[in-house]
Amino acid sequence: MEYPLLGTEPLAVEFANTRYEDGGEVVDFLATPELMAGWFAELDVVSRARVVPARDLGRLRELRDHVRAVLAALAEGTHPGAESIEAVNDCAAQAHSSIRMEWPTDSTPRLLTDSSSTGTTRLLADLASETIALATDGSVLARCAGADCRMLFVRQHGRRRFCHSSCSQRARQARYQRRLATR
């Protein structure tokens, strides 16, 4: 199965893009435990991303929908609503983490993060925390200008209009075909 990973976007954006419309059909890569496991494996966060048990799939989808609402509101210049903001904040509050210093005698000090939350709760807290950071750090989110694509992406250049080069290529091909047809 091919998953809609852009590969260049923050995890919160990739997570929000697990549900999108493709030619009027809703595609949901968190619809089943198998799809969810495949998406995380493809994302290559398995090494750091805990495996989400099937029983927690509903929690993951619920957060995804709120994250998508927040990021889509940023892209569209609207407000996502208090419910989505509260849901993202509540998940982030579950992180229960702290920082500490480790200073080996033969090295320099370094910062470590400790967390008392684990498993799905920790994953949801990380996703929610990244969403909050993305929403508040001045990042410019946009929707793909591709004809059949509604993916979100972080616009790092003012002229960027497409989420991926494949969408840009399809748009160029469509323009070329229209020019041919008018000749």
C-alpha cells in the first residue's frame, strides 16, 4: 500500500494528512489497525514511536481529526473552534515530562527529557505538543493547489503552491493538455 507521506513535513502535518479526499472519495489511513500500523511503519517512526494497540485507534483518530481542524484553520485563516483547541491542549497536557541535566565527568553537560507517560498516551501528547508548536511558531500552512489534492503542507517559500512535486507535475500536464486542445 502506498501511504500519502510527503516526507518533508512536520509529523503533525503528516498525521493530519492521514485523512483526505481523493477525487471526492475519503481516504483514511487510520481506518483499521492494519492501515495504522502500515502508516507508522512507512513513516519510519516505529523506532521511536511506540506501536499503537488496536484498542487505542479511536483515540488516535479523534486526535487526528482535531489536529487536522487546527492545521486546516491555520491554512484557511479561520478559527478551528474551542473543541479542537481544547482536545489538542488536553492531549498535550498528558505528556507529564520534565527536563534534567546529565553531566558525565569526562564530557559536557546535556539536556535529557524524562516522561512518566508511555505508550499511546505519550504518542498522542507528542503529536498534540508538535501541533501546538507548529500553530504558534509562525509557520505558514497551506492546502495543496492540486486539482484533486487537499493535503496540508508548511509553506516554506512564498511561491510554493503544491504539497509535492507530483501534484505540481500533474498541474503542469493539465495546463499543457489544455493548451494543446485550444490550438
